Amino acid sequence: MVKLALKSDHFRLAHCGGIILELKSLICSSFSSCSIQFSRRECDKVAHALAAKGCNCPKYSKLL
């Protein structure tokens, strides 16, 4: 649903429409191009492991 919401304007009047518009604006202002891909939860194990490892870094733990 997130992929569909970011690629279209169908969700602008939805309850979370403001967040979707803000996210789209942030993506456009931060990146010259962007590709949104869907992957099943089974494929996320590496991403979750990297995120967990990053949360334990002393440099970034002060920000959280």
C-alpha cells in the first residue's frame, strides 16, 4: 500500500494523506531519483540486521 500511495495521488484525502504528501516531498527534495520496490518480509532479514547494528553504534545512540 505504501508503494501505491507514493506512486499515485489516490491517498491524498485518506487519514494518512498528509504524511504521504510530506514523505513524497521529502523524497523529491532529498534525491535526484527514487525507486520504490516491494520485498517480502523474508527478504528483509539483512536490512533488519543492519538497522539493529546501526542502533547500537555509540555515535548514533545519542540521537535516539
